[in-house]
Amino acid sequence: MQPFRLHTGVVVPIDRANVDTDAIIPKQFLKSIKRSGFGPNLFDEWRYLDHGEPGMDNAKRPENPDFVLNQPRYRGASILLARANFGCGSSREHAPWALADYGIRALVAPSYADIFFNNCFKNGVLPIVLGDSEVSRLFDATLAFPGFSLTVDLERQTVATRDGSMSFGFAVEPFRKKCLLEGLDDIGLTLLHADQIRAFEARRLAEQPWIA
Amino acid sequence: MRRTLYDKLFDSHVVRTESDGTALLYIDRHLVHEVTSPQAYEGLKLAGRRPWRVSSVVATADHNTPTKDWDQGIRDPISRTQVETLDANIRTYGAKVYFPFLDKRQGIVHVIGPETGATLPGMTVVCGDSHTSTHGAFAALAFGIGTSEVEHVLATQCLLMKKAKSMLVRVDGRLAQGVTAKDLVLAIIGRIGTAGGTGHAIEFAGSAVRALSMEGRMTVCNMAIEAGARAGMVAADDTTIDYVRGRPYAPRGADWDRAVALWCGLVSDEGATFDTTHVFDAAAVQPQVTWGTSPEMVVPVDGRVPDPDRERDTTRRDGYAKALAYMGLKPNTPITDIAVDKVFIGSCTNSRIEDLRAAAAVARGRKVASNVRLALVVPGSGTVKAQAESEGLDRVFRAAGFEWREPGCSMCLAMNDDRLEPGERCASTSNRNFEGRQGAGGRTHLVSPAMAAAAAIAGRFVDVRRLS
């Protein structure tokens, strides 16, 4: 996994609550058996004027000029600003795969759906939780200043403007932070405890053989 | 210390705990389907790993499979590749049991787990699918995971996770005649919101929940995720044990007696405390119909489409306005004035035998309205289909003008050919009314099976209790 330490990038605002994973990556793209290549179909139904299907040449499709990702000032954005309950719905990890493939490295929102939140950490995407009023201030600033960017410092757990006019601390679980900072493969970490798992399993299956 | 059911299920599966409280949780049952597993098996292969415990894996193909013309196979080449990839992965890596496409017992993963007894009380059950919460109806700790976690469970039989907060949703009293588990769970989501359960595991309790059948409890737990909770659960009781008895993978003989003795303890202790509690009066619940693009956008069938201008919160007002624009609805429209183009009875929420019986009871001797282009009944599994046919339900549906299909996820998420065209409006027994969920531009209204059948007959939403 790509480590996440310090990142500065342009902020793109998605100003609606309850953005679901069907919107982030529609179902027809879930037929892929790969982990990569989902970026061009991120927010497909909002982003293009035609209906997208796997295998299309996305560069030739008509873009929806009203959708924020298509507006010149947000091109190349790598930090996505969102409202409450971002990523609700399906457990599809294709959602963070699409965000990461597009180039999004961090998210800022008042809250996320649990499974999506978890999936982000597995893919080097940092979902930052800030308070409602802090998020609203960032929406105002993003809309007011073209090219508005933020710097995320995971080690110090801060998200701030370059001039320091706005700076917010955020919480992150220590174990997730360590994995993200170091880009650790958590399967490898878990297998360090293989003996403990084996002992637990042997006891459990002896007591409740019907589980096997 | 008085413990909740969630405490008991979680704590009994903890292998070890990190210093920050992150637990390594042992997983008993791993359900696998074709959409969220290929990348996990690929990861396993690239790392040179093998599945930790093959006997934990129960697999089926459900999301991409067609619901008609099975003799022609899967025509969409990309869908076919995904299903064949699962076939190949199970051949290579093994499973306790696999129900491939065309198998008589194939079906929706959340239907076949319970009906085969692969889902048992006291288990941890995971699947790369958010509706895994369904299995919590069996006093199991069941939740959806992403593909990285599917790989993690395959490789280690464990997951890393922190304990969630606990929520009690207690429903007192009795549901009125014609009001179902689906109406109840929609009413719950309507009140607590789609993020109301975020960070929580929900226990559904109270006399109205105790009175539900296992099918009803599965419907309620299935939609815990639509309230934001990864896991929903119901304590074990005689209803649970009677359902499990005799299922193919349920314990037998002396093991059965030992299991039942253990399962009887799968209840929250008297006086156990929850982080959050919500209390509902079952008698006040009416048949529900969603009007918007989130399951929390729901009203009773005798209600009206809300007016965004009456919302003070700007994000909420904008959300309502966007939803109405997408749904092609005007504020203050009576729900019963909304006509439907298609009807879908199926999905992991409502495709079990009891759901089909409820819909058939409404359809019996009636005809689908002429404005309804397609009324689809998709049983949850081959076993459900066979049972329904043995009861003659297929004939009831066909005589009324419904199509009777092969099992699968079908138009719940429209990965196969069953879908809405842009602008089409559907009464659906599924779980999500998100934009584009049932097909790009499609408009979904979530309802119970009886209400969906009633909408098919009337051509618009009606209170099933008043269907003439």
C-alpha cells in the first residue's frame, strides 16, 4: 500500500450529504476483476452526459460541465471535501479504488459510512473527520478562492492552508495511523500472530465443532 | 457485569487486542460471491498464500446472473468472466460448499446462508457485501466488508477491528394487520436516519421483534446497514432455534443439544446498558413508501411527498430538492397519486418464501394494471423457488400477469439485464433507492412485498389494506 505522510493538494467540493457508493462508482463497473482503472468512471453518472459502460473510451465521452470535477478550477484536485455520511451504501471497495485511481489522497467530511471509512485506510486514502462548522468554513473557502489547497500532515494530525490562516487537528486511531504512515500490509502483520490464531481456533472448533 | 448480545458475540471472538483497543476478531463463516472476491483471490495468489480455513467458505454467484433463459448461459461477456473467475477460484482454493450458476440451490448469498444452516447462532459471519447484516437475525455478529478484508479473512481467518458502540432499537406492542417487517424497518430508518446507526451495532428487540418470523427478522437486520449500522442483530429464542433445526449444515444429535444450550445464552443480560436507545410503538407503524433517493426519505402510504421549502437546514433542503428533481415528483403530491411503470419483488431484503406468500396473497385472483410494463418476481434462491412452486405461488403470479424468474440479485442493483430505463418508476421490495441503483435514471420506491404487489395491481401506490 502507498504510504501516506504529508500531502498538499487542490480541494474539490461535493456539496451534498449521503453521497452513496453507487454514485461514487456505478454498478456496471463492478464487473471488472481488477483493482485498477476505475478513476475515469469515478462519479460516472454525474460526470458524463451519456451513459457509461465498461470498455468505453472515456476521453471521447461528453462531460457534464456543471459537475465540479469537470470545472477547470478543480482539475487535478487530490483532496475531496464532502458532507455528512459520505460513502454510505454498498461495501464495494471499488469506491476507494476509484477515488485513489483518480488521484484523491484525502477526504474531509463531518462523517463517513463505516465500511467505506474502513476501506479507505486499506488503499492509502485518508478520510479526515472534522466538525460541521469546520467543514462549512472549508466549503466557503474552497468556493471563494480558485485553486484553494490544503496540506494534510498525518504525523501531526493536522489539515491546514499553506498560509496557516486555517488549521484544524483531527483524530485517527493509532493503529490505522501507523499502517498508513508506513504503508504496512496488515495481512502480514496479522500473520505475525498466526500461533495465537491457531490456538484460538483449535479451542473454538473443539468446543463448537459445528462451526467447521 | 451485565453484557449486551453484541458484547457476548464480539468478546467471544477476540483472539488478541492491540494496545489501542483494536481487536483481532476470529471469523467463523465467510460468504463469498463473484463481485467482491476476484481481487481478493488475486491478492492471495500474488502473495503466495492459501485460505486459512477452507471449511469457513460458502460461495455462490448471484449479482451478475441472469434471471431468465438460463439455457443460454450468461450473455454479457464481462459478467460471464466474473462468474467464471469465481468458478476458477473455488476450484483452486476450495470451499465448504459452492452453489455455482445453474445449481439448483444457487441464490442470493444472504438467502442461502440461513436456509442451508451455514449461518448459525453465535457465529461471526462476514461477506464482501453490506447486506451481510441480514445474518444478525440469528443472534450472530454479521457485517459487510471490503475486498481487502475479504483477502484478510481468506488469509488469516481474522479481521482487525475496534468494537462498535451499542444501540438498542426496542419496538413495543404489535404490528397492525398488513404492516410488515419491511414497513417497520423503513419507519425506523425514517426516524433515526441513514447515518443514525453509524459507528454502532444495533440490537432489535421488544415484543414486536420477538413476534416476527425469522424471515421478518432477516428483513429488519438486512436494512440495519441502511440506518448506517454495519451489524444488526436479534437475540436467540425458540423462533431462531426452530428455524435452524434440521437445516443441512446445522448440528445434529448430541451436538445439536449442546449447541442449543449455548445459543440460549445469546441474549442481552437483563439491565445491560446500551450507548444509544430508541423506542418505537409498533401499533403506530403504517405501510411505508420511500419518495426520495435515500432510504430515510420515507413516509406512510397515506402521506405526501414533502416540501423542501419547509426544511430549515440548507444541506437537507438542497438534498430534498435534488431528490425530488431526480424522482420527477412535485412537493405535496399524495403518495397514492404516484403511478408505477415496473414492480420488482425480490432481493436479499424480501425474496424469501414468506415474502412471496405475502405478495401472492395480494396478487391472487387479480391482474397487473395495464400501465405496469413489467412486474417481476425473483425468488431468493433455487430452494425458495422450488418451495414456492410446490405451493402453486408461481401460478398465482403468472395468472396475475407477473413474470416468474430464476433466482439472483436481479433488479435490486441491476448488474444483469433486469433494470429500469431512464425515467421509469418502480415499486421495489429491495433496500436502496439511490440514484441509478436499479438502472441509470431509474426511480425507485421501496416498499414491502404486499405493498409492491398492491402497486402492481392498482398501477399506483395504494394501502394494501384498502385494496378493493
